[in-house]
Amino acid sequence: MLALLEHSAPALLLRQSAIAYPLANAAHILSIALLIGAIATLDLRLLGFFRAAPLAVLAPPLVRIAGLGLAFALATGAFLFIVRPGAYLANPAFLAKLALVALGIGNAALQHRRAGWHAALDGARPTVSVKLGAAASLAIWVAALLAGRWIGFVE
């Protein structure tokens, strides 16, 4: 299966083109910037920063931007992965990044199911569990970002 991915037309294009891989990589970085930027802003607001900005106004667009960033990061990451799937699957930093991204998605899903999240959107102060979820989110996504940067330095 990995050999099929590595020898697929998109993988060959990414390896043989002078611009395809750098463009895919740049798109991946831009996607990550959208994701982390939106998440960090929202999490910091939940933790008490930017109190002048109502959460009900900030949260909806930030959640959508984070979702868009995540979708594009997953898509562009898949393109980058197919260039060397075996090498990536053997890389502990890549595996850590995947685990952290899954954890971050799970944490976000849990956060958005909390009654405290919905109450905060309606103007209540964020509960302790919402604040803990926000702090965990910041830590998880920063760790995923760091793990992603280490991929090129770990074998």
C-alpha cells in the first residue's frame, strides 16, 4: 500500500516538479497558521485575555477558521506524506504529531460538547472545565506544531 502511494501520480509530481512540493509545503504552513492562530486566540479568550471582545462574537468565526485550517492542513499534509510514506511512518516525531493532532481534535470536540462552553457563548464566565480544556488545547496544538518541526530532524 505504501509503495502504491509513493509511486502514485501526485507523489511523482511532487518529487519531480521544481515548484509542486514547495507550494504544497507552503500551503501546509499557511493552513497550520490559520489553525493555530484561530485556536490560540480562542483559547486565550477563554482563559481571560481579550475580555473586551465578547466570546459570542469571537468564537463562531474563529471556530470556522480553525476548522478550515485543519481541513487544509490535513489535505496538504496528506500530499506531503505520499512523497515518502514509509519514512514518515518510521519517524517518531511524525507519529507524535499525528497523535497530538488526534488529541487536539478530540479535545476540541469535547470542549464544544460542554455545557460550560455553551453558557460561555451566551455570556457566562467560562467554567473551570472550559478553562482547563482551553489550556490543554494550547499545550496540545503547540506540541503538535513542535513535533511537526522535528520531523525533519529525527530519523
